[in-house]
Amino acid sequence: MTINKTKNGNILNVSVDGRVDTSTAPEFETAVKSDIEGVTELNIDFSKLSYISSAGLRCLLSLQKIMNNQGTLIITGANETVVEIFEVTGFSEILTIK
């Protein structure tokens, strides 16, 4: 998994390449949370994400809870497989997916 981050004022853009699973989810969560203070818009680009496990979903839920208090979280670029995981688990109702 590769994570790229750019911060522009109060906007944090994160792109993820690879898989967010049991072994990589802690790295993903730590990487995003290390720069989330003061962020009012968190954009996560999943266009290069091939798979997300329940551990990855827990990370997204944690990030969404933080952003509910300070701004918005938007997920973009998710492929059909990832979107289906969001739909089956009900995360499509919790997250903003574009």
C-alpha cells in the first residue's frame, strides 16, 4: 500500500494505492490522523485502491466520526468492487462517495 498526502490550508487530500486490509489499515489510519488536525475537508482518492477489508472500514468509520465534528470526508474514485463493499456493509449510507 502506498499513501500520498497533500495539505492545502484546511484541505487534506489523500490517495491510496493498493489494499487497505488487516495488515495495512493501522498504517492508513495513522497516516491520515497525523495530518487531520484543523482539516475541514478530507478527500480520500480510492481510484487506485484494489481492496478494502473490515479493518479498513473501521478506519473509515473512525475518520468519519472525527470529520463529523470538524468538516466533511469525501471518498472519490472507488471502483465497483469497493463501492459494492460500501453498499453491502451500509457504509454507502454513512460516507459521502463520489
